[in-house]
Amino acid sequence: MKFKSLLFLSFWMLFLAISCDKDDITFDAPSQELSFSRDTVFCDTVYHQVRSETYVVKVFNNEDKDVMIPRINLEKGAASLYKINVDGKTGHDFQNVPLRKKDSLYIFVEIAPQATGPEAIAEDRVLFTTGAGQQHVTLFSVVQDAEFFIKTPTNPNVIATDATWSSNKAKIIYGDLTINTGVHLNIQPGTKVYFHKNSGMKVSAGATLDINGTATDQVIIRGDRNDTYYDTIPRNWNSIKMEASSILNMNHTRLFGGTRGLDMKQANATIKNSFIHTFQEYGIYAVGSKINAENLVMNNCGESCIGIFYGGNYTFTHATIANYSATMNDRSRMGIFATNEWKNDAGQNDYAALENLSILNSIVYSDRDNFINLEKVGAYQFNFLIQNSLIKYTSENEAGFNFTGPGVIQSIKNQDPRFMNYFAAKMNLRVKADSPAKNKGDVTVANTVPTDIVGVSRTTNPTLGAYQ
């Protein structure tokens, strides 16, 4: 009896296996158009001979029957810069691709280009030929020629002599890149500098980094993932570390997307007409340093846009410092934090004078209270001036200073500056026409920075912040 039962069960298992054989399923020609998860694949900007990440397109059969797609192919065929994988097979032309009713098919797309110039557009189409007509999905990417700086066990990745970076090739940095002591690196207008994950730059003691963007040709410094998804995400790279007595001159630069932007220890920086945003910790982390910044825009930093430790000397003129974030609400998100204390590498507390912290004709505002936080420790010098500025302030006990005290002159507290758009994805920190920041700047201060970040004159009726 047991033998008969086993024989009976085996028969039915064999029957089911045969009846479900793919070859015995009838696939008809499609009578309706296919549908797709996307009609265009915008690939990440890619670099010469560097393969992109893989993108996915889903193809849907909405019919109540199994269909056979006669042909799926790249329009440019074997000459295409793109590669596709259809139903687990890699190639550029596929015939008779089956697709079950109410089911979907995955097509994987990537590009590994050869650059033919500084920057070019790579475009192709995936064609779907059926009885219902021809359909397509567009593939689009920007291809840049690139120069690579790669740290390895045998290559310390050092710039040992004076150098100039031009915009004819993107600069891709893997690992830390060091500018040696006394060396001068000059970055010209329009240059794009990309850091791979966990990579950064070190400006050694006595070295100089000049970043010379223009209003029409900004220098871009960011992580090497260029998909727009990464434009508003921090920690894609580390930081630019500046050692003692190093010098930074930065103009018309957009610096974003890392852990810290500028990581300065007793260094000197002049910053003009620049954007620093989207950092996990600080946009500027300054220890006993000197900074003179004008027309500076900052936003979306986890701990604080600016962190000042161990005193120093800092002037921010016509700055717009906001700190709104859709992704870092669990962090402090201060605007400016300043103290004369610092815990050194040995874990001991050191103290130094805050010689000057001047915030002039500026906006320092967000959805967080006490957006400027001053912590004086001990009897050390602690000089600050907030003049003709709009700030977020709650109380002396929490902010560390008295809004009606001698360090605050002609300033406004807790009035919404009415930014156009304060989230990083579409960041526009201009203020609206009815903003309380309009026409509130000190004219004498404004004349020291007579044009705003986009070149508009502000010598009369100056508006607070980086934009007139």
C-alpha cells in the first residue's frame, strides 16, 4: 500500500513539473503597449573609464495573457557606451523575450564610458519592438574626463610642488590628498573636485590653497556620487583639514556633502561669495583660527554651521547662516557655536582668548532656538559684536549673551526672515520682498562689501545677509 501511494505521488509531481515547463506555455504577441517604471534613466555623472552604479527599469505586461516581446535592444547597438542586462543576460540586442501576464521584467543599466573631451553627453535608448508598435526608455548621462589622485600603500598621494588645477578635467580623489608644507595649490574657475567615500584633503602647515571660482564659473567641491539624490546627503566624504599656519583663499565656491567642510586648527581663511552646506557635523570647524568671510551662505549642518573653539578671530559680513534640514532633526543644528575652550588630542582642556567674533549685516536664523550660542569659560578675553543682524534668540541663560547688552547693536531677534526656500534640495536663501531683513543693514558696513553674492549693488538700503 505504501509503495502504491509513493508511486501515485511521484506520478503527480512529474505531471505538475511537465505541465509547468516554460516551453509548454503559449506566449502571444503583445496587443497592448508595455509600461515602464520610468521613461528616462538619468545616470550619475560618470568619469573616464569608471563604471557607474547600476540602475533598474521595470517593464510591465498589463495584459491578461503571456506575451513574447520580439526585440529589446540598445539603439546604438554594440557602439553604445551603455550596457544592459535583460532577464539575467548581458548584451545589447535580445530577441523573443517572454513576459508572463500581469508580471514584470527587470532591465539593469550601467555605463562605463570613454571620455572624448572635458565634458560630454552620453545618450542612448532601449528600444522595445512589439506588434503594438515601438516604445523606448531614454538613457542619459554626463561623461567627464578626469584626473585621479589615489592613495595606496606605495603612493602617499602628495602634492609636493606648486600646482594648478584647471577645469579641463575633473579631479577625483581616493583616500587623503596632502598638500605639502609650503606648497601652493591653485584651483582655477569651473574646476570640479570630487572626493570618494572616506576621502579628504590635508593642507599642511604653511601650505596655501587658493580656490578661485567666479560668478559664472564656480568651483565645485563635493563627493563623487553625482546623482541628485546625494546633493542633500552628508558624509559622502570627509573634510578639508587645515593645519597650523596654513592659508585658504576661497571665492565663488560651492563646498558640500561631507562630514566637516573646513576643519581648521590655528589656520587662516578668507572666504568670499561661497556656499557651504550639508555636512554631518560642521560646515566650518575652527580651532584658534582666523576667518574673514563675506557673502557666505550656509545651511543643513548637523552640529552647527560654524563651530568655534579655543578662541581666535572671526568676522562674518553679510552672511546668511540658516540651518534647516529634512534629515538631521535629531542633531543640534546650531548656527554659530563659539567657546574659548577646546579638548586637545590628549583629552585635556585648553583655553585661549576669543579676540573677536563679529557678525555684521547678517542673518543667523532657523527653526531652532538660540541659534547663536556663546560659551565663555574662565577669565579669558571673549569679545563679540552682533551688529545690524537678524538672529534667533531666546534668553541669556540659554544663548550665553544678553540681547540688550553692549555686544548687540541695532539687531533684530525672532522675526522670520522669510527665505524663498530653506531646504537644501531647492535651496534659495534670498529673502522675500516683505522680509524684516530688507533695508536694515548698516551702510558703512555694506560699503566694505559693495555687491552681494550674485553681484547686485548694496551701497544704498542694504539688505541683511548675502543677498540684496
